[in-house]
Amino acid sequence: MKYLHTMVRVSNIEESLDFWCNKLGLIETRRIDFEKGRFTLIFLVASDDQESSNETKSPELELTYNWDGDETLETGRSWGHLAYKVENIYETCQNLMDKGVIINRPPHDGHMAFIKSPDNVSIELIQKNGSLPPQEPWVSMKNTGSW
């Protein structure tokens, strides 16, 4: 058995791609429109997985957009979250904040942070190779909302 992808529904393609690609840095690998079913699938990979995605089929994030888009997208605590490893948790969080992304759970410990997509999908960011030394303003920064 091989893990292929995680699918999340999105309510607005442009807003979602701005978040997932322009802000978080994922890369669109392919897009498929299904006229009969009236939906679009957009597949994304993390930048570190881009090279291997064609050869070994690294896990992908599948964004599903229903063209008629009249449903309310809600997530519950049973959903959990997506997780991505980052080179520098502090730089990543600062870059996201500079782009208007709320850091719901700042990296107080130099290891882990949480953000949310425009469709309320919880995303965990984890520091590569262990934790960085705790530093301000992250240590004192308060949590915002839920994650």
C-alpha cells in the first residue's frame, strides 16, 4: 500500500491557490476539470517533493472545487490537520505573517506552529532537524483562535 494524497474541498480556487501556492509555497502539478461532474481537481506538492513527485509519486494535496459551490465548508476536530516540515520555523512564520496569514499557534518552542487555510483547514508547520532555540517575539506571542 502507498499513500497517495489528501483531499480538501475549497470554496474559491483563486483564494485557495493564493494561500497554498503563493503564501505557503506549494506547487501545482496538474489540474483536471470534470465537465460532467461539474468539479475541478488541482494537485499540489511541497517544494521539496517536486522533483520526486514525477518519479516516486510523492504524496500530494488534492484541492477539490465544486463548480456550483453552494455548500458551506466546515471542519470538525475529528478532521485533524495537514503537516509540513520547514527549513526555519521562525522565517516561515514571519514570511506567512508578512503575507497576511494568521499564526494561530506560534512556534513558542522553536519546533511547531499552526496556521489555517482560507477554508479553515488546519496546517501544522514543523521545524526540520529538531527544534530551534526559543526566541522572541515567538515565545511571548499568544495563540489566536483554534487550530
